[in-house]
Amino acid sequence: MHINIPNILTWGRIALIPVFIGVFYLPDAWVGMAQKNVLATIIFTAAAVTDWLDGYLARVLKQASAFGAFLDPVADKLMVAASLIMLVQLGRVDMIVSIIIIGREITISALREWMAREGQSASVAVATVGKFKTAAQMTAIPMLLLHAPLLGVDMRIVGSILIYVAAALTLWSMGYYLHRAMAGSTKDTDPG
């Protein structure tokens, strides 16, 4: 494993997951629910910023590595899964939405690994629909964590709408990637 600044930031993002979850288990006598919501939102947002920052630094400092390319999406998926599970427990996200998003992440990760082994990783490269899904999801989660009005906007309502949009885009992007993978894998097996 190559130690560099981007990889340290990625490991830091993973280390934030138990801190993020632990916030909601602090005794209410110490921290009220509104403060827990704010702390969790800050931690999630910091993790999202480090996700952008580690990729940026890897390019600028020329510190991109195969290990970093592996670890970065794992850290993202772990943080999103932890957040969605916590939001289900708090009653802010429906279980089916959480299952759709987490299930898609597992499916596409496995698909990308399989296609890489087949030498077809370009067929499941990140697509625009996947970027829209990520944007909707990464905007919805902090809104649902905050669970309060901000600057006159009810974050609960906007976050709820966006998480359903993210779930729809999740299904769409999964279908897109599966179709691309199947088309790519049949090219090698088609005798004509």
C-alpha cells in the first residue's frame, strides 16, 4: 500500500464512519437530537469534501495509485451505506429506497470487477446518469440528516424528494450499466 496524501484522506473518510454513527448514540442528556443532526451533517459533508479533495490532490500531486483507485469508491460506498442505514433507523428514509441504492452499489461494484477481469472495464465506465444519481444522493443525504429548515427551505421535504429521485436514477443507471456490460461481453462471444 502506497502512503500519500490522497490515500490518507480516503482512510480518514473511512475513519469518520464510526464517528458519524456514534453521534446518534450519544446520550440525549449530553447532546439533543437537533445538535446530533447538525454534527452528523457536518461529518457527512466533510467526508464528501474529502472525497472530492483526495481525487483532486491525486491528480495535481501526481499521486494516483491503483490502491487509491480501489479504496476511494469503497470509502464512498461505506459512508453512503452507513448514512442510509442510519436514516432508515431514524425514520427519515424508506427501507426500500435504502435497499435500492445500497443494492445497486454492490451490484455495480461486482459488475465492474467482473468486466475488468474480462478486459471490458470501459463498457462500465462512469456515465452521466451515474453522475446525476450521485449528485442527487449526495445532496439528499445531508438534507435528511439535518432534518430541519435552513434559510427558509424545509430540508426534510427537499431531501425526501431528492432521495426518491436518486433511487429512480439508481435503477436507471443500474439498467444502463448492466446493458452496457452485457453488450460488451457478447462482443467477445459472438462468432459473427
